[in-house]
Amino acid sequence: MRFPLLTIGLVAMAAAAHADYLGDRARPIVEASHAEIRAVHLGRHMARGRWEELLDETLYSLAPKGKWGPDHPAWATARAALAKALREASVTALRGETGTWIRKVVDEHYSSLEPDEIARAAAYYETPAGRTFRDFREKVLAENAYGLPYVIETKSHETMRTEMEEARQKLLNLPDEQTSQVYEFNQSKTGELLMGIENNIIADVIGNIMRSELGALMHGDDGEAIARAVRAAVPNMPPQSPRVYLGTVTMRPDRTLDVVIEYHDGDRLAGTYPFSYAPNALHWQDVANGVPGIQPGEKRFLYRDPQGRLSDKP
Amino acid sequence: MSTRATLLALLIGAAVLAWAVPARAWDDATGSLDMPWLGGGGRARLFTKKSFCMMCPTGYSFHRSWGAAGASGSDPYSEVGAALRFLKKKGILDTWPEAIGEGSVSDGKETIDPRAAPYRFTIVMLQPTVVVMRFDLGALVKVGDFDPDQSIGTPWLNQGVEFGTRVPATGTLLWFSPDADQVPTPVAITRGEQGEHGEIVVQGKTLALERHGDAWSVRAPQRATGSAQRAIGSAD
């Protein structure tokens, strides 16, 4: 028994030591370039699509499609309340495990540079030219990710835009010598390599981590608390329904019923299952029972109650 | 004694020992499960058995059997596979769309593309196997109550196949039987003063379905009357 425990212990220590080694090796460039916060903003930018999708899907999980949607008077308020609650949870996650993963990704990729490249890059970012470039880059990324999770801005979007523009002007109006320094570094092998790592690898990997973690927020321990917070903030949102939204039913001129069942997996629309039932088909009546009085050309939402009965009422 | 002779003696000894070790008996794991009927009478029971398996990662293999006894029963997973392979052979399985996000599965013999069917499947009788299909669009997207203890997983579908004698009374019912070469056909329903009744006739046996509120209850199989046998074209 002792030997396996010892082996596990040694492997764990070796892994930790390796992570420390990468972190130590990358530290000068990571700290000098503010690589971590840049990675966070890039990840936020990459997760934007998933964020917007998640907000809509989560609202539909609080009350089904058909009961409400973007046109409902409570929708926008509920979306803002949900965004606030999810962003707060995401910031907590960033302080914990999510932040650790991001740091590891950054360390792993920046440590792939040779020590002399790391030293050269770190030295550049300590110069006035390097700091001006870094400041502009950071502000561009932060402004671009404004309102997205993992950071809660303390300044207005307008203020951040103004600050970004000031940083741009400062960069554009550097003394000639410093402008040359910025160009030379960014077009050097090390500069291009760093930008490639940041824009391609880091952005992709951190984006993936954030997309995945965002989806998990509503399904973890925080999910119910977030749902409660949204309901408390938006009393006029529709109540939860025991019926589950399935999709739509459309009646053709010949009374054939076209059913489109939506398959949502992991808070996203994964695909649809289309079925058609002609008036003489075995299951035409099964579907028609759920949409009483439907007329040719009409389209209705379709729901299923816990007993399995179909209905057009949410 | 040479090394070769020692090795041979050890191998023979191991073989004799393996042969001599009595096969472990089946354990009755039925408990409170709602088991399907047996065509020969009574309910099926579920049996389990662990056996030594040198090549298995766990060191043992786990077997399940349902029927009147463990040894004479059949493997539920194989039974479900055979039922769905029957639907595949009859061209019915492929009329349903491929299940989204399920990929393809190999069961060692063939590559299976799991299907999404607008039905729930319930095995209500064994020997011969009778499967009731209940129309339920929720099955396509895995919506609805599902008791994993009352179901058998299968790579053929994006849902498990249930077993038992109770079926929710929502959605048109069909049934099929691979043993009787019967493709899915509607359950004959009659509505009278006594309520709704359904009937499935297969290989000389009649399964009566009685509606109690929101559920159908499948009664024990009875010998079919002559007219019923002729009407359904029993394989008996």
C-alpha cells in the first residue's frame, strides 16, 4: 500500500514542480507584458457568441419559449439580471480554478520561448515604448470585451472608449525612436511569435475554457441561486412551467402537420428533428390533439407535459 | 523435472482447477422491479451473476439474465439488441432520423448509427418478445420521466428500452414482436362502457391491456381464442 501512495505522491510532486518550472521560466515576460489579463480579455472576446447564446437559452429554461421571448416586456430586464448574476459567478470562478487554468495555459505557452527571447521581450515591455504599446493593446482588448463575463468593469463603456482612444493617440505620437522600437520588436521573430501565441493559441484555448465554464455555471451549485436572483429582480417575468418546449407544428394547405422538434444539448440548439404527418397518417391525430383548431398555414409552438401529453399552451 | 514439464503440469493443473470450480449460481435481482410477462406464464425474473474473467480489467465479468430462471433466460441487452436489429432488418429503424450528437457505435460486429425515434419502447413480454411502442415526441429529445432501473441501454437508440407491465396512457400504442416476425402495428383498442381495452395477440397468446387512469396495465397472457389467432395471423 505504501509503494503506490509514494508513487502517486511523487508523480503529483513532479507535476507541481513542472508547473512551477514553467511558471518561473515564463514569469518575466508574463509579468512584463501583462499576459494574463490580456489572455483573459482575449478569452472573453472569444466566448462572446457562447455568452449571448447562453443568456437566451437560460432565460428559456426559466420560462419556456412561447411564454416569452425578446419581445416580452420583462425579457430585457431579466436578461440584464441574468447577465449580472452570471458575471458575478464568473468572476468568482476566475479567482478560483478557472483562473488557475488560465495561468497554466499562459505559463505553458510563454515558456516555450527561449530564455534569451523571454529576456529580450521582457526588456522591451519595460521600455517607455513597450509600456505604451502594452497599455494600448490592453485597453483595446478590454474595450472589445466590455460587458462580457469574467471581469466586471468599474468604468463606463464610454470612459473606456475614451481611454482607449487616448492610448491610441499616445502610441501614434511616440517619439520617432520609440516608434521604431515598437515596430522593430513587433516585426522581430520574438515579437511575431508572441503575437501569434497570444492571438491564436492563447485566445483559442482560453476561449474554450471560458465557453465551457460559462455553460457549467448554471448547472453547478450556483445555478439555482442565479435563477432565484433573476426571478427576484424581475417579478413580472412569466412563471416556470411544468411543460417543456419541444418545437413547432405547422399545418400545410392539405392539412399535413409538419413538426420540427428542437434538440437542445448543453444550453445550445444542437439540431432539429423534422417529421411530417399526413392527415391519414397514424400519428396525425396524436399531434393534432395537441394543437386543437389549428388551420392550414398556421404555425404553433408545441409543448409536452410531464405525463407526455402534447399541447400548444406553455 | 524439466522446466517445460513443470510448465505443462502447471497449465494442466490450472485447467483442471478452472473446470472443477463450480459455476457460481445466478442471484435473483428482481426485487421490486416491474418485470415483463413470460409467454409460458408468470412474470420474468431478473438474475445476475459475476464470473471470473482473466482478461477483464476488473477481473470479473457481470452477467444478467431474465426469464423463468437464470440459466434458461436470455441476456436483456442481447434481447433488446435483437428486437431493434429486427426493426433495422425490416427497414423501420432507418425511417427515423439519426440521433443528433450520438455519433456511431460499434458493437464488435457492426457499426450502429443510433436513431432518434418518436416513441418510447417497453418490453411487456418475453418468450416471445413483445415490445410496445408509445408515440411520444419527447423521446426524440430525452424529455420525460425515465427510470434507469426499468430500462436496458442500447446503442441502437438515443434512449433506453424500458420493460414492465405499465405504460403511460398518452400517445398511440403500437407493438411488435421479432419472435413472431410481427412488424409494428397499432394495438387494437376498444372503447366500451367498462373503459378502454387493448389487445395484443401473438403466437397463440393474448395480452390484454386495461386502462387505469393515466396508465395502461398489461395483464398476464392468456391462450388466444381461435378467432383472435386467425385475425392476427399467429405464427403458432
